[in-house]
Amino acid sequence: MFDINNYLETLDCPSCKKKKYKIVKKSNYTNINSLNDLVSIYKSSGDELLLDQLVECNECNFQYLNPRIKSEIIFSSYAENEDETHILQDKLRYITFKKSIKKIIRLLKIKEIENKKFLDIGSASGICLKAIKDLGFQEEGYEPSKWMVNYGRNKYQVNLKSGTINDVDINNKYDLISLWDVLEHVTDLNSTLKKIKALSKNQTILIINVPNIDSLACKIMKTKWPFYLNVHLYYFNQDTIESILNKYDYSLINHFSHWQFLELGYLIKRAKKYLKLFSAIEKVINFLKLSSIPVPYNLGQTTFIFKKNNE
């Protein structure tokens, strides 16, 4: 008989290492009946609502899943899963990434782009790397999904490699490093940030885009917030992400709300999980042939920009 407890791990607060916490939302494994059910959750387009218990640290107020599905299951799932749903929105994601990176170039007054090495972690299909490359940077990216890597290399002709940040050569140093909707997915938060520090120069720019629990959308929707997903292992706000990054000699220098473009039909399809009314709306949208219309939206994601302190 399947016993979910055999596939769970417990952890101390990833931010302050304390053990005590309060429960924000209790676990619910009602629909999990096999290991295959767990494996299917972890992919780039994963939209399974919270299964694991969500807690908040009594000491530093950091929110994270605990207990949660074992790290080895999560990683192997990302590595082996194929995800054709995710790539369907690549054209609009390209617009989003290019606009966001151009905004960062403008805000930070970045010069001599062609000489800048830009590392992207968790690159999925490589569409962000294409935007980075098209803007003139020397792009390099890592993605655990073998299927995504093969797709991205062939489709976009970008420098996309199979693996995680652990596979990046420690001798390499980068001018910019980005994690777009990635940091909340990594199984070992501190190991990831330690490696980022090792790959950084003085004044390396670190771009981290994450769902923000202090956003208006989260405050209104509470536990119904669509970013409370089981693929998201941690939940940040400005205070917690700044506190964690300060430990690795990074200082916050700017941040902005992350607006992205996705097709109306794609958004409605995902919204059906939260409100049955969207099923009826989907039928109308399909009948009127409006599903491919690009829609700008923001439900609480924030792009944080950090700079590596001089040593």
C-alpha cells in the first residue's frame, strides 16, 4: 500500500536554520496514490495546488514547505519530465524576457553588453537565453530537463547545457546571473546561493524573479493565490529574500513588478483550477476564437535586482 510518509523529508528553516514554525496551510495528499502521481507534478508548467504543508518560521517569518516531497524525487522528476505545455507560450515569454532585460539595462545603465557574460539558471526551453543573446550578451544557461535542453538547442541555437547550477564550472565568473521563476523551485536554497556567490565577480548583477507573498494579489486571495503551488518550495517577500541574499554578500539595488504576456486561453485554462466559472468562460473564448490573444498580467511576481558587494 502506498504511504506518502515514505516520500517526505523534514527540514529546518532554510533562512535562519531554526526549527520552530507555525502552520499556514495543512498538507493534503488526498489525490496522491502512487509515486507516479508525485513525479508528474514537478515540471516547468507544473500547476498542482499545494499538497505539502506550508509553514512560517517563528524566528524570521520565512515561508516554506515542511515536510515536503524528498529532494531526490523532485530533481529526478524535473530531469526526466517532458513539458510540451510550457513551450506553447515561448513567443510571448520572449517578449516578456526581452522587455524585462532591456528595462534592467536601462535602470543600471549597463554598457559594453557584447563583453558581458550572462548566466541563466533553470532556462527551461532556452527562450530567455534567446532574448539574452539577441540583446548582445554572451549567453550561457543550464536546465535539468533533458527534453527541454534538446528542444532549446535545436529551436533557438543558444548555449544551453544540461544540468543545474551545481554543474557550472567553478572557475567561470559572470557579469550577470539570472533566475527567472527558479529560486522557489531549487531543493537546496543555501547551496544554490553559495554557488552563485562563487561564480560572481565584484559587482556581478543578480536578477531573481519570484512570487511575492506581500503582493496585493496574495493578500487578497490568501491561500487561493495561484502561486501557492507544490512546485514552489519557498515563498519570499522583500524582507526575507533580502535577508537571505545579504548572507551571501549581495545587496538589493532595485526591484519592480513583473508583468508578463501569455495567451488568454492558456491563462483561462490554468484559472479553471481555482474557479469553476472559468470553464464556462473558456467555452465562450474558444467559440469567439480569442484564445490566442496576448494578455499582460501580474498576480504578484516581483523582479529583485542585487549587486555583489566588493570583497
